Amino acid sequence: MHTLKAEHLGSGRKAEHWPKPNLPEYAFIGRSNVGKSRLVNMLVGINKLARVSNTPGRTRNVEHFKVQGTSADATAEWLLADLPGYGFAKVSRDERTAWRAMIDAYLLERENLQCVFVLVDSRLEPQKNDLGMIGWLGEKGIPFAIAFTKSDKISQPQVMSSVAVYKKVLKKTWAKLPTLFITSAETRKGRDELLEFIASINADWKGLP
């Protein structure tokens, strides 16, 4: 079991408001209400680190957290970014446009970004906006992985069927499938796998030039 400590570093919409890019960084993105903040809290083992809300669109800036392993934990230090959700948030068109510009700038320009975790609801068939984000990340050459959330809400056979459908759809446009994780913020499923994946990338981190 990985033991971590974490702290909220700040909230901002522009690069000058974000932490210095001196540690490897991982971003969480997905449709509104997919469970990003809950998964962040589950991953670091602190229930109230990221603010959780049942109201779509609650996260409006890039929320940064610093995570540090304790004792003999091999995860070391890294940064985690919780990005605003896309999809059904009830905000103005201007606000959605501003969010998209902020997210694009972050994903394209954040030089220490190591991987983007695209969160998708395991209960749903592949959604157009999720596939659009996955395709965009691929086009831009931004490393990413897919994390299926809320796996505790349906049966295990249903989860596996949902993942199989997703793989079938992705194989239409991807020669090699991205790394996939099955997670649950309630049961902590997938936590060790996610942290081991992050630790493996951190092990190769040499810092920025």
C-alpha cells in the first residue's frame, strides 16, 4: 500500500499562476461529473484534498497539487493537475470557450507534463466528446492513458464488456491501444496500478533542460 502526503498548491487559469514546472506532472481530465476530484482524493488517500461536488462544472481553473511519497515509497515527488470537466456543465458559451482555451494552452505548453489521464464513465458507451479528446491528444502527440471510473456502480462483467467496446472503437483509429485502467473511488480499485504507472515514469524523470 502506497502512503502519500499531498497539498493543494493553488488554482489558476494562466501559466504564471501555476507552480514552477520542476517536477513531473500528471493531469486528470474528463467529462463533467465523471469523478475526477473523487479519483484524485482516492489516489492520494486524502478524502478532502480536491473539492468534490455533484454539480457539473464546479472545477473552473487548473487545480494543482503536490504529491510526495513517504517512508520507502518509490513514487517520490510529483505534481497533479485537476482540469475542468467538459460536456454538460451549465455555464455560458463564453465560459466554455475560455475553459477550452485554458485547457488547450495547459496541455500544449506545460513542459513538465508527463501523462494525461482521460477519465471515462465505465457505465456509458463511448462518448463523442471523450473520443474527441483522445483523438486530439493523439494528434498533438501528448502522452495519455484512459481510466474507467465508477466501476463499482455496475457488475464486473458489465465493466469488462464496456472496456471491450471501447477497445473495439479505438482499434478503428489506433494501431496501438493506450494504457487502460479500471478504477473506483469508492473501493479504491486501480489505485496501486495508477501509482505504479506514475512511479515508473517518475523513475525516468531527469528534469527539464
